[in-house]
Amino acid sequence: MNYKVHRLEVDKSNLQEKLEKFLNSLHGEVISVFPHIRPSFQFMGATAKIDYLLIIENLDTQLH
């Protein structure tokens, strides 16, 4: 099996739209999506932020 790992830079204002557009542009099967999360400390307490997503695509299922 052949896989490709894509990195998609996102922020909270464009996460859904960018992910949807990217997933619809793929030709293979999506195996998994991993968010890269980092801690963030705000005035009201700790939270987390997503910097980017790693998307694993199986290239063996591409339609030609």
C-alpha cells in the first residue's frame, strides 16, 4: 500500500471550510486526520489551539 501524508495549515476561523475543500480535492481514500494541538493560556484559563492537520491518504484506491 502507498500512503501520502498531507499537512493542512488551519486556524479556528477557517478550519471547516479548508478541511472540506481539501478532502473533496483528494483522489484516494482518507485513512485518518490528526490535529496538531498546542496548549494556550488565556486570561480565563487554559485552552488548546489547532495549528495544522495531518491527513493520511491511501493512494492505492485512486480512481483512474
